[in-house]
Amino acid sequence: MPRLHLGAWVDSGVDFLQRHLFWLFDAVSALVTGLYDGIDAVLSAPAPLLFAGILAVAAWWLRGLLAGLLAFAGLALVDSVDLWADAMSTLSLVLVATLVTLVFAIPLGIWASRSDRVSAVLRPVLDFMQTMPAMVYLIPGIIFFGVGVVPGIIATIIFSLPPGVRMTELGIRQVDAELVEAANAFGTTPRDTLVRVQLPLALPTIMAGVNQVIMLGLSMVVIAGMVGGGGLGGAVYRAIGNVDIGLGFEAGISIVILAMYLDRMTGALGRQVSPLGRRALGKARSAATGPAKLWSHRPQPAYAVTGAVVLALVAGALHTFGGSPAGEGPTGAANTGKGRTVSLGYIPWDEGIASTFLWKELLERRGFKVDARQLEAGALYTGLAGGQIDFQTDAWLPVTHAQYWEKYGNKLEDLGSWYGSTSLELSVPSYVKDVRSLADLKGKSGQFKGRIIGIEPSAGAMSILKDKVLKEYGLEGEYQVVDGSTPGMLAELKRAYDKKEPVVTVLWSPHWAYSSYELAKLEDPKGVWGKGDGIHTLARKGFAADEPEVAAWLRSFKLTEEQLTSLEARIQDTGKGKEQQAVRAWLKDHPEIDKLS
């Protein structure tokens, strides 16, 4: 059967849409960003525990005293692990996605319930939307909207739309046909029949659909974090990339707390707005006695609203009059940035982490606000080309990242190399005595379990390994390249090294692993890896004109091998999540780096 170039057709369609409908995508991006920023500003304004109290009062009113106490305890836990700001960002993303989804889902569900033909057309479309892997939606999302929260929200809307449509249609179709006929017999218009009869009786099912939309939205937050969506999803993505079990658990439990709160509240709200639900609640309260009556106690709506308003006013007063600590940030001539925001992107490679957090500290000392985002290489270059990222400090050119430079080079500014030259290689522990070159791997796959432990699949080293190295040395079919992450590769190297097991990994120089372990770089007699790269700083087009001083600092920036490896080692010794703390300690020993002139 002839090869169908379906992927090429889709690429052409996406390019066509990007060229001719960019104005529409810009408008959608501005609208979604405005909604998100507005909701996030409202949710982030109050002090965490006071806002937790407001949400707890809402839980008390909807579900009872026990639910209110548990809600406050859970939200206080989120604040105690220092993830409150991320939780509010995640809640903002879910709320925006849910609101937009319902704007489309409920009218479509009503239309489908009133027309069998529309229902038949929508069914396969909704099946396609919900069964397509959610991560696939991120690819056109990044191209159309760039990196950040917008593609995450758009992907969430598409993924969570089907249950909203289906449950709305199901709820209306389940309304007793005799009631509808009776309403029609009394001369009720179709519109009044829908509003006064069908929708009130369908509300429990519709609210169940709203609940599903919210839960699917929360399930998407980690995927949104992969494209710079931030929030708890970004924290989980950082934990995965850095193999940080502690951060992963803290972010995961915070997502669970948010999910449980929203699930219970939407369920209770569904019972409140439904006549049948209110009747059932009234019977349950009348039957409750003893401790059960205490824990299920719910205040009158007026009292609940009054309590929430009082807490909101207290929170607002503290936010308004609290002020900021005296002496915060640089002043005078040192305040070059004057609060301007600079965004940095980085891949979780050791030299990228080290250089990114070094520049984050240097710029913050000069009055800039710095937003550092961890991204995949493809998303990072797309964000740079689209202007969502100002610069990144870990571009390996001209070889390793050649594919990205070829695609996006005309939209980027090369601010020069700050380290060179580098090398890419496969490495084995020195106790593996009979393997010292790539050619020695031939016929020995059983010794290494047939695996080469790789890093991020988007890394240039991985494409060179798969497309050139394995082929040139006859290793295709004998070895499987295991895609993963740099921290994952290092964790596997440590595990195998501690057990004295043979292992072959993708590595590069300079890297702190060569000082921590006795490793042998496999020789490349055919020169397939290519010549050594320089590590360049790349910026978005126009960055040097917008921030000439920062661009000048970046152009003059250099690190020696001793400086870079010592900074990487300090970050490793300080521990995960404390990169900037490690940088501050390192700068005390290297004050010459802090003199940007």
C-alpha cells in the first residue's frame, strides 16, 4: 500500500493557518491571557490562610462543618509546603478552562438534545477529541500560541469539552417526555419549556458534567506545565525532570487536595441548585442526630456570605496596608532593571541549570524580575522564536542544536559563546575493561542489557546518536536507546555504578559526573559525533535593542571549565530546589563574576 503522507499534510495545514490566521490566534491568546491574569490576581491577592478560610466557609455552607474543617486543613497544608502561589495559578488555569469549556459545551449539548442529526454529527467528533492523546494538542498549541499558559488552557478546553457536551445532552434527554408534552399542551413555548422544565430537571446531570470538566482540567495541569504553564503542573514537571521525589510528592498531594475540594464542592452545588437535591438534603438533615448533626451542620446562607465577606475584607486590608519590607531590592544606580521582567528558558541539563540560575541571581541583584521556566528543547526554541522567552544560555552550536538553528535562526539573536569547546560522547564506568571505543560495543549488547541510557528525546545529542552514531558503527537493532531525562540518566548511572554493573550512557563534557565517577569516554574514530560545540546564549529577535545593557553583559560573559564545574558541583551538593541558594554561595567565592561591565 502506498505511503500516506498524513503528517506532511497536517504540517502544511498548520503552516497555512499560522500564516493566514495569526491575527485570530493573537486575539484568542490576548483574551485567554487576560482572563487568566485577572482570575490569578484575584486569587493571589489575599493572604493564603485568610483565603483558605474563605474557601473553608464555602465548604461549610455547601457540605457541613466537617467539610469546612477538612478544607481548611488541606489548604493550609498546601501553604505549608510553599506551593500556595503555584496552587492558585493551577486553580486559575482550571477555572478559565472550565468557564470557556462550559460556554461552548452547554449550548452544544442543548442543540444536540433537540436534534438527532446534530447529535449524530457531534458524536464521532467528541470521540476523536477525547481519545486523541492530550499531549498531541500541545504541538499545534505551541506553534499557534507560543509557550506559556495559553496552549495549556487551549489543550485543556479541547480535552475536557466532550463530557460537558455529552452530559448536558444526556440530562435533557432523560427528562420525562410526559412532562415536556404537558408543558407543550398548556401552550408553553419551546424556549420556556427548555428553561423552566428541562434544564431544572437536568441540572444534576449537567452538574455532573461540570464536575467531569473540572477533573479533566486538573488532570491536564502537568501536561500544561511541560509548555511553561507553571503552577503545580510546572512543579511536577520540574520534579520529573530532576527526579525530585520530595517536590513531586508535595506538588502531587497539592493537586489531590485541590481536586478533592473542587469535586466535593461542585457535587454539593449540584444538589443545592436541583429541586430534587434540596429535598433530599432536607430529609437527611432532619434524620441526623447527635454527633452526625453537629458535623453536618450548615450555616444559613446569609451567615456564610457574611463570614466570607468579613474574611475577604480582612485579607484585602492586610494586602493593602501590609506594604513591602523596607530596603527590599537594589536602589539607585544598582537598580538598572527598575522592576522590568526578563524571562529565561532552560533545559534541565546541568550547565543549563547552572548558567540560568546564575543569570537569574545576577539580574535580580540589578533590579530585574526574572521568570525562569524549565522546558523541552523544542518548546524552548519555539518560545524564543515567538518572543515568549527573552533568552536562554544553553544552545550548543553549530552541531548539537543545528536542527533548531536551521528552523528558527532567522528569528533569534546569537549573543555569542560563553564556553567552549564541548564534546558529546557515550561513556562507560572504568571498571568495564573491554570497551573503550564505540566500535567495541558491537556484539556486546547482552553485557549492557541491550540498552543505551539516553537523556531528553528532544536533545540534539539523542538525534545524532539515533540517526548517525548507531548506523555508522553497526549498532542499529542491537541496542535500544532509552529516552528519558538527564537526571534520570544520572540516577541510572549512579545505581549501576554503586552495584558495579555495566552501563553505557549519553554524556558530554564538561560535566560534573566525570569528577564524581571514574568514567571512560568511548572514542569515536570515525568522528561521527562531530567537532566540539560552543555553548551559546540565544535571545529573541529584538532583545538586544530592548535591553542593550543586558545584551552587552551576556556578550561579554565567559566561564572557565573550573568555574562551570565548580558551580555545577555546588548546586549538586546544595540539593534540589536550592539552585539559587547554591549560586549565592558560589558567587561569594567568585566575586569577579558579579562584576558585569
